[in-house]
Amino acid sequence: MEEKTKNHHTNKHIRNSKSRTPLLHKPPPFHHAHTNPLLFPSSPHHSLNLLSTGIHSSYYYYYCFYSQFHNTLPPLPFHPPPPPLLPLPPPDQRFFNSMSKPLSLSPVVERKQKKQVSEHKANSLNIKAGGSTEAALVVAKRPDSGGQDGSVIYLLANHFLVKVDPSQKIYHYNVDISPHPSKEVARMIKQKLVETAGDSFSGSVPAFDGRQNIYSPVEFQEDRLEFFVNLPIQSCNALKKSGGDLREKQPQKKVDKLFRVSMRLVSKFDGKKQRKEGETWDPLPQEYIHALDVILRENPTEKCTSIGRSFYSTSMGGSKEIGGGAVGLRGFFQSLRQTQQGLALNIDLSIAAFHESIGVIAYLQKRLEFLKDLSRNKGRELSLEERREVEKALKNIRVFVCHRETVQRYRVFGLTEEITESLLFQDRDGKQLRVMSYFKDHYGYEIQFKNLPCLQISRTRPCYLPMELCMICEGQKFLGKLSDDQTAKIMKMGCQRPNERKDTIDKVMAGPVGPSSGDQTREFNLEVSRDMTLLKGRVLQPPKLKLERPRSLVESRAFKGTRWALMSIGGSSDQKSTIPKFINELTQKCEHLGVFLSKNTMSTTFFEPSNILNNISLLELKLKEIQRAASNNLQLIICVMERKHKGYGDLKRIAETRIGVVTQCCLYPNITKLNSQFVSNLALKINAKIGGTMTELYNSIPSHIPRLFRLDEPVIFMGADVTHPHPFDDCSPSVAAVVGSINWPEANRYVSRMRSQTHRQEIIQDLDVMVKELLEDFQKALKKLPSRIIFFRDGVSETQFKKVLQEELQSIKTACSKFQGYNPTITFAVVQKRHHTRLFRCDSVCHENIPPGTVVDTVIAHPKEFDFYLCSHLGVKGTSRPTHYHILWDENEFTSDELQRLVYNLCYTFVRCTKPVSIVPPAYYAHLAAYRGRLYIERSSETNGGSINPSYVSRVGPPKTIPLPKLSDNVKNLMFYC
């Protein structure tokens, strides 16, 4: 639930000696432009019926206050939404002034002698399979002072040291503004209060989060304050009264609006915290860090559009159209973190797609191909399928009307069932009015697109807006799925070489929109460095690889080969003529790599039209026919497709759940080029799917960590991930996947288990069942259970660490308890790729990425817990992003060097390539498996329940979970998801 916005704006007040609340004298009259409430009231006088229209209590208060001083009544819109976002500031040349300060070396934590810390071992004794207490679960502490292996490399990290005075008091005030404004308007209210009522704030400039919290470096004169603020707000009048076409958005007038602001002191605190006995690190109180975060975000929030923890502005390089009604905008990410060097600001480049702020009709023409000619064909109607696409494109987008002056904006919930020409609504007298007639009579505007539906802007009531009278509000992040072309353009905007990215970040810190350029740092006695953190990293030695002929999952295949077929879907006659050459190149490459795929084992080639992917039953019949043609002994189908198609998901689901055969898809444009690298990658993927292994460490894993690992004591590596539906999908379940290795000491073959679970539930619900099944598979393959479990969990944010540790570690323990007398040691590590820490070289090749094997576990790492950054891959484009590994539980008692070496070596065993990958393979495989499960769910919901419009579905609890289809026995133990 969103917090209420808090702001303070006031006229001058006189203190009452008997009350701590400032009183406001009767304010001078102000002019409020009268606006008609949408379509419903046939006359302005009907707005007298206050209580019957269900107006919020805040608006009722505003009504009563307004009526004391005015002869006219205020406008009474239903549930007034906030006004459009304010326009972005114009480019400021000062933003790009280069820095001249030399880099300085940040304080580096002194290295102490290595000594094992057994706190995690003591904690592990408190957990039993039958149950655990939250107090017993303490996140693993760093076992030593950091790793020592590898050659030293000097690096710069995009962390900027923040010096604070722990004795500086911060006063926290709760703010309530009525009627409830948008965050942008709330900040305008706060700014006006600072200018007009500075005495009440004791002359300070407080920091405001735009919602409910204000932080001040000094105590206000009163613990409770109340103000009334009269604020002029921009409106838009973009329609000619004569009834012509819509013009470009032109802010022309300002509408005065009255707000009531109340503030009260909630708490006062400083940065001091009593250190507990035995603690070597003194953490700052969490509320103090949160307050500092708000303070440091004040300046960029006032000058940029804020989305989450990122800020976007045209002053950072302008916007770029990426097609489909979307624009790409540059910005920067900002987060305050506690590190070994102290508090530090993490600043990074950020790129995001936004909805283009244009008319809804123009937006649809850009976004939907079938509506491109809408302007020339105003009388066309939408088919049922087209209606669904239009509703999907507009759902949840905020719009504002431009046929009248207004500060309101509305969220689109859906489309009307009837077209605009046939649409009726009921006024407050119960009289039925035609929408067309209403706009003709009241605004002199004749609706042009009569056969299009109207926008439905209320979930429960009939509230209609014609599309042609609406515009997309500015500053809305594009939350839908970007097309391949849009994604490529966005990635190109953010693809900067390391030296370019570093320069951009430095300019943010030195520019006017940076966190240290406002008044707040001076007000709160903060000092923010404008130099990146200089530190020492280490480059680990890569392991030697053994590239030999792969071993098949089923030994008999090594002699018989893989039975396979080729299916062509669509394609021109010229494209189809390249099939024989493609088969020849692929089988030769497979033979060279030792993959068991040859012409002799090919069943036949089937040519099918593209529309087979639109017909699920026909597609299933064809796949069964291909299987029968191979005497029901088919292991692989290679599908060559004319283009990408949504039926790809149906093909995968039918083949893997009903037919029992793995598939490998590719596109005609790629096979006609026959690039050698493409064919090699295809051969590696095919090999992995049919059960072969390609990459193996020359020296086995036990030889790298002899203190812990032995050949006769097998270890299982597990990975887990959860994928969630896209932001506007409030019905589909989430999908969890867990993978586990089934060979030792190679540890390069994995089996998977997938489950659907409650919508947007991050904790894996059936983890104990899936882990138990993976342990059974391991036991079946090696005739014994693993003595150690190394578990890598992907997709968990720092705020979820303790909850994930509490519940998922217990699930793993529960799974182990199902085997009599089985109690392996467990290491539970979180893998984070979606963070914003970047490392830059500071030597003569600063334009290049950091080398593979670069590891950092000091200075910018956690002050006390066991974590490290590892860049295991070679970044070819853009700037490399190191992966962050945070160990939450460690009963195996790894040293820093041992765990870092293990993770880096595992990154060389990924089956789809012979080079190291960016994240540890178990987590990578879990992500791929979860995505495959998501594909099953999406296609099932579209084909079975796609006709249901979620806009009109109301429910009390979360939607019912759709179970995943059961995998075929022939497929479930293969790496079909690769």
C-alpha cells in the first residue's frame, strides 16, 4: 500500500499561546478554474450532492473550507487522481564539466592473519530438521580478512565515500497532505513552505521523500504544525472550441488548488549506537541510514524524474525514440551502502524506456502495426483480437484529457464493450445521455473516431473517456515487454566502454543533478567524495580444461548415435534450398566436436507452413507423426523457423511434455549465413540436450580444494531461481526451478525440477520436495548421497536475505531428513547479478574491461558478512558487471580463497560454451529452467484463458495457481532447458 505523501506549504501564521499548533488567519480569496467532472454531471449545479457521490473525507474537508470564502462551489470530480508529471529540466551544460581532481586512495582495511571463525558452525548446531528458531539463524560472518590468491590489480569502484558526523541529530516528522497530491506536487508544496514559513522550520531546509517523511537537522519550533497552502498548478487546454483536431500539448494556464498540511514529530535520533560486547564493527542504526538516503536523494529528485532508485533527465544526453510508442532515456542509479570503508554512495549509469507523451491515438498507431492507417480510416472498427491487443497496450497507463482545463490524470483499466457511437451514460438525474452528444453540446467537439471503444478509467463504475481526447502522461516507465528491436536500441544506449561509463558517472557527481550539489549535504553536515574508491583487487588463475569427446548420458548412444529429424517451418523456396548444406555443415561440426549427431542417424526432413504454429492441435499431430516415422525412437528434432513466433512456446511444451523429445530451434536467416561460430554454438547446445558433456576441468574439483573435497565423498551443486510474470500481469503464477548436479567429480551435468507457485511469491514453496527429488536422482546416479550440499540461490534482494535463509534453509534440512541418518553440511550462497557496482581499471588500458577472474572482497564489500565480487567472464561489449556472491550460511567452513576458487572454476564448466560465463552454472541453469516453466504457463494461459479480461475480474485472495504440465520421462533428466 502506498504511503501518503507528506508536504508542508503555508501562508504566514500566528502562534497561539495555549496551543502548539500554528493557526492560519482567514486566507485571501483565490481563483479556482471551474472544471466539469468528466462526462457525468449534466449541469455544474448537480455537484451539490456531496455525500451521495462518495467523496473522500479529505475532499469533503476541502469543500467545507472552500465554501467559507467563495460564492461558487469547488469542482467535484470523482476520486481526483494526481496531475501529470512535471516536464524534465532543459539540458545544463555545467553537467558535463569534466573533473580535474586527482584520484586518492581510500582507506583500506588492514589485513589480519587468517584465522577460521567458527560462529557459523556453532549456529548450525541450533538448526535441526524438525524445526528452527529465527534467533538461531545468523548470516555467516567472513571467515578471514579476505582472500590472498591471485595477482594484484588496482581498480576503481563506482562507490563514493560519505563522511558523516555520528553525533548529528536528525528529527523525523510525519507529514499528511489533504487532498492527496502526486509526489511532484507534494514537493512543490514543501518548497513553498520552506520559502514562506521558514521560521516554523527554525530556518532549516528539511529533506522530503515526497510521501510521508520529512527529516530536519534541527528541531522545528513546534512538535505539531498545520498549514494551508494555496498552490497554482499547471493545466492543459489543447482543444479548439470549434471542434478541430487536437494540437500539441501546450501548458497555458494555472489552476489554484488548496492543500491542508499537517506535521508532527515522530522521533529524533543520531548515528551513535552502543556497540555490543564482542562486536568488532559498529553499524549505523537502520533508521539513520534511511534518513541519510532520503537526504542525499533530495537534490536529484527535485531536478529529475525519479523511478525507483534511479533518476532520469534529458540533461543527461536527451531522449531517443526506440519505436513502438516508447522513448529511451538516460539517467543514473543511486544507493547508499555500508561497506568496509564506511558509508558509500553507489552511483551508476541507468537506461530505461518510457511511454512517449503523445495522444492515445498516435500512441496506438506507433505501437500496434495493424492501426498504422487509423488516421486515414477513422471509421474502422476493431476485431475481437485487435481489441485485446489495444487493451493490453493501454492497460494501467496514466492519461489526462485535453478537451478542458484539468489537473487530473486517470489510469486506464480497460476498454468499453461498445463503440463510442453507441455508448450511453447516466447523469445524476438518471437521464441517459449519448457520449457523442455530450461532447458536442458541452465542448463543441465532434468525436472523429466513432467506431473505437472508449477508455474505461474506473475498476467498479462506468467512467468513459474517448481515446482521441486523451494524452499519455509524461514520465511513465514502459513496463510492458519490449520488442527485440526496442531492446537492442535500449542496450545500445547503455552500452558504453569502461572509460566512457566512468566519465559519465564522474560527470553526474560533479554536475548540478548529483547528490552532493544541493543544500542538504551542508544542512546535515555531510561530506560526499567526488572521487571513485581506489582499491586492490586480485586476478585468479584460470583452470585448465579437458576438451575430449563427450560422454553420453546413455552409454548405448555412443555406439548407436542420436536418432534425430529436421522440421522446416515456413521459409521461402530459396531458404529451403539451403537445408542440405546446413545439415552437412552441422553434422561435420558435431563429428569434429565428438557430438553424436550424423547424417546416418537422421530420420527425415519435414516441411510445414508457418501457420502450423498457430494451431496447437495440428502442431501436436505433426510432432507425433515425426515421432512415429522414427519408430518412436526419436531423441531430437531440429526446427528451422522462418522467423520468431509466439508458437515457439507451444512447440517446446508439446515436445517436452507430451511427445518426449528435445528440440533445438534456429532461424533461416542464421542458417543461410552458416557462420562457423553459430554452427559451433548450435552443436554444443544439441550435445548438452541429448545428454553429452563437453567441458571438464583438467584437474578435478577435489584437487583444487583438498582440505574439504574428496573423490570418495561426492558433493552436489544446486541452483535455484524464481521467475515472476511481467508487471501488469496480476493473474499468472510465479515459477520456481531447482537444479542439481548428478555426476562427481566432474559436476557438469544437471537435472531440474520446476513448480508453479503463488503469484509473485519469492520464497520457493515446494523447495523441500524438489530438493528431495534431486537427492534421489543423485543417489541413483552415484549409488550414494552427497556428503556436502553447495546451494546457489539466484534473484534475491538484500532485504529478503533473512527470510530466504530462514525458510529455504529449513526446507533443505527437511528434505535431507527424509533420508534416514542423513545430515550433510550445507553452504547457502546468494548470487546477485542485478546490482550496480562496477569496477574499472586504473592503468594504461583503462578503456578495456577488467580481466576474467578479477575478485574483490575488501573496501567495498560488507563490513562483517561473507561476500565478494567476482568477474568470471570476459566482457566484449559495454562494461563488465561482476557478480556479487553473498554467503548466508556455511557449515562447510570455506575460506575466502577456497570458495572464490571453487566458484571461478565452476564458471568454466557451462555446457553451452567453452569460455567462462558470468554467473556460476547452477544458478544459470536454474534461471533457464525457470524461464522454460514460465514459457509453459504463458502459452497455456493464452490458449486456455486468454479471452478472460483481467480488468474486470475481482478477487479476494491471490489467483489460483496453474500447475505446470508434467515433463515426459524421456526428457526430465536431460538438460532440455539449455
